[in-house]
Amino acid sequence: MCENDETMRKRRVMKKRVTSDTELIPKLGRLGVLSALIFTFGLALIACSGGSETDDGASAPARASSSAKATADEDHDHTSEHANTGDGYDGPYPIPIVATTGMVADLARNIGGDHVSVSALMGEGIDPHLYKASPGDVTKLRGANLILYSGLHLEGKMADVLLRLARRQPVYAVTEELSEDLMREPPEFQGQYDPHVWFDVSIWSRCGEFVRDLLAGFDPDHAEDYRGSAEPYLAELAALDQYAREQIATIPEEKRILVTAHDAFGYFGDAYDIEVIAIQGISTESEAGVYKINQMVDALVTRKIKAVFVETSVSDKNIKALIEGCRAREHDVVIGGSLYSDAMGKHGTQAGTYPGMVRSNVDTIVGALK
């Protein structure tokens, strides 16, 4: 039995790591108690046999530097591809990073600069709630030296893949250090946090700070570069936050009602003082029934709402049903425009960046409701 002081210290350290790593379980979709127990037991065995160490109280960036060697699974032959010691990153440049969504990729590109090469799995018009990783995606993820995902159950159907990869290479949710008091948890979300945090620009800026610190710890030789790149980008986001606030305020208060296909804009509504009414819940996986559509029709007719919005990554069939229902009640409703919700626009366009996506949404909403 390993009962000496050094081994006991390792156990305490590993216990901290197990606590941190198993936080991935609920974020990846609460995969079940059995998976969590198996994952935790494997890490405990490593601790007893003198596995890798981290300092007590290790931060997220410190964990990033050592997580590639933290555990070993059936893919041990790939370990050298992601070699990263506690002394710093020793892999190729630019660092290959794979992000799940465009919004996460935009953070990594702007903060990582020339030291990183970032690819996003999900492009324009892709719904992350429904997205399943293809064999090609898995190959791309395995080739990354760092994987970033949004978290809070957004990429729910990728949970198993991300969990397996987290055992052999660094995998981080950019939302993992957000405090609970910042996040929405309405009763209808059934115990889940609303994952659409990027619609409050001030909250998404905190995710940018997380990526900055993560990269600085992962690749300490270029830490100052990452901090330097983050500064103007975070300043741009602060200005964007103010722009959204000022523009939405120009809409008369009685017209400040945003009707969308699914409940992606809750943070936007809270941050910028606009009421949000959605047909579907936070996930597009659930279908809106006839009763819900009729409820929405009643609301639009009663409140004389004249415009509704479609989303680029969500089917417009519910919005069309809503419009038809209103027309049957002799109330005309038009589509006010198309909003970017769970995916950015086409790469290379203004909406193909996070700031451009937010600005486009704000301008579309103001133009239709003002």
C-alpha cells in the first residue's frame, strides 16, 4: 500500500484533480453515475502508482499544461503527439487547436494570434444542440494539442467523444470558470444552465479572459503575447457591449419584444433590456407542439406584436406556423429578419466573427422593431 507522506500528498493532489476533471461530467451532459465512477477510479489508480503531479490549488492554465499526461487509456500510442510537461508546451507551432463552435474559435484566434492554428468543427448554419461528431471530426480532434468547447451542455451530443478525449489530451470548456450567479437557470430548463452565454457580451468577455489565462499557462514561453493580444480584443468586446446597450435602448419600450424560434436570447434580453419570447426551449432538440404555437399566437395578437425573427441555425417552420396562425386571427406579422443564434455567419464575412455576429443581430433587431 502506498502510505508514505509523498504518496499521501499525491493522493491529495489527485483528489483535487479528480474533483476538477469530474466537473466535466455534468457539463458534458450528465452522462451517468457509472461513467463518472469509472473515470474517477482510473484517476485514483494513477495517483496510487505515482502518476503525474500538479501543485495544490492549481489553476485552469496550470492544469492545461499537465492534463495531456494526466491519464492513459487505450490510445496511449498517441500520447507523444500531445506531449506537454509541467515546464511548458513542447509541441509544434502554430499550436493546433480545435474548437467546437465558431464563437469559441473566434476567442482562440484573436487571443492566440500567430502562435495558434484554430479550426472550428461547426460552421455557418450548424445547430450545436443537434451536432454529432463524424469520424472525420474525431480524427481532427485527436490531432489537436488543445480542444476548446463552449460547455453548459451546448454540445450535448458530443459528450461521449469529448469525455473520452479528455482522458488523453487537454479539453476545456471556455465557460468552466463562470460563476453561477452570472448564469441563467429558469425552471423550464430542468436544472440545466442556459448555455447561450455569448449573447451577453460582458459574460463572453470573461470567457475570453479564461482563454487568455489558459493559453498563457499552456504555452508560458508566449504568455506575454497572449496577454497582449487579449487586451485589444477584450476592449473591442467592451465597446460592443456598450453599442448593443445603446442601440436596443433606441427601441420604444412598448415595442421592445423579441420573438424567436428557440430560447437562445435570454442572456441578450437580460443584458440589454428587451423582452424575449421563444417558441422552443434552450435546446432545439425538442419540438414545439400545437398548444405552444397557439399560445404564442394568442400573445402576438393580444400584444399587437408585428415582427418575429428566424434564426440561421434553426428551422423556420415554427415561425411560419406562428405567422399563419396570426393571419388566421386577422393579425399581420412579418419576419423582421434573420438572426445568428447558435452559429456565426459565413467565414470571411462580417457576421463570420463574434463581434460582427452580435453587431448584425443588434442592427437587425433595431431595424425591425424601432
